[in-house]
Amino acid sequence: MSEPVRIVEKKPIPSDAIVVQGLPDVGLVGLIATAHIVSQFNLQEIAYVDSNLLPPIVVLHNGLPHSPLRIFSNKNLIAVISEMPIPADAVQPITQALVNWVESKKAKMTISIGGMPVPDRQDIKDPKVFGAASNASALKMLQEKGVDILREGYMVGPQALVMRYCAERNLPAIALLAQSFYNYPDPEAAAAAIKELTNITGLKIDVSQLLEKGEEIRLKARDIMKRTQNEMTRMKKSREYDLPLYV
């Protein structure tokens, strides 16, 4: 029987790299942020995800077909991006395969970027970014960098599973969650997350163009946001509004 998820490598993969993951989720914050990073650094496609758990879709760029779930890189940075929402039933095996792959490449750290829905987002000019970590050393690093820690709450979706699988293996991973709209593409939240990413990693990423093109991005991302919202509903993403019972 063939593997349900395969990561097909097209070029040599760097080791000891920082991995940034931005799969479609709340406000498309991770997707918008990671797509901007790929563009800013002119990262090259090095691998893609192939799975019969995904819809039979290819993405056309300059007339050529590509997998919608691809991996880009330069010498010290790897970016995972999906141009389609991951079906709820496929999130667990695909996320697990990605964490397995990242571990095999001896990555320095995995950083998942996402949104944290807030009901009064329209009144927030500068979205705050909160962090969570897979282990004590990664949490200490966030605190030393002055990142606000998400101390209590639920995480649901791809970012949640990345954290869970990395924690199980004691792999260093952090999640950066920017205050965002729930079902409305949020480039400003993506820019806030990128600024926190630069604080943590030292990478120099200019977000001015991202902010200037905010309205254009919102228009282009409307359809994928609608499809992502459907999958978030299936994943019970609204649980993130709940408060956990401390045990």
C-alpha cells in the first residue's frame, strides 16, 4: 500500500534551517505572511506534498502546473505554503508527515504563523502577536525576546498539530498568532506576525509592500478564505473561543 502522504523532493534540502509554516487558517494570516516571505527572499521550490487525501487540484503559475502544497527554501530558511485549504480530514496525516520530514532534515526550529480571532478586530489598529512553544527552552526564548505568551486557551487546526507533534518529540517549535479577523483575509495581522518573526529570528523582512497591497490581497484571497472557513467549521475552530478547565 502506498503512503497516504508523500513529500517529493526536487532539490537538495538544507539542514539546520528555520522552517516557517503558513497553512490556510484564521484570516489567512499564515498563508499571507509566508507567501510574502517566499516573495521577499525569492525562495525556490524544493519539494511538494503529494497525497490522495487532497483534492485533485493543480495550481497554474506562468502556464505550468504545481502542487498547491509546496515547500520553498534558500540556504537557511524553509517555507511551507498551501494555496488551498487543507481538508479537515487530511490535516492530521499531512501535518504529521510535515513534522516527520522537518525532523529528518534536522531543522533548527519550526515556526507556525497563524491568526487568533478577536471579535473587535475592526477597532484594533496594531494587532498584537502572541506566542506559544513546544518545550520549555523554546518558551524561554520567546520570553527573552519579549513576546506576549498565550498562557491559557485552545489551539485548533494545522498550527495546533504542529505544536503537538513537535512537543511529543521535544522538537523546538513556536506558534506566532496575530490578532485577526476570523473569516476575512487580514494582511495587517500577517504583517504584525512577520515583524515578530524578525524580532525572534533576526531575518530582515520588509512588510511595507504587504501593507500597501492590503486591499488587493484581500480581493484575491476572498475565495480561498471562503473555502478555508468551511474547513475550519469542520475542524470546530470556534473552540478557540472557549476557556479551558485547568487541571
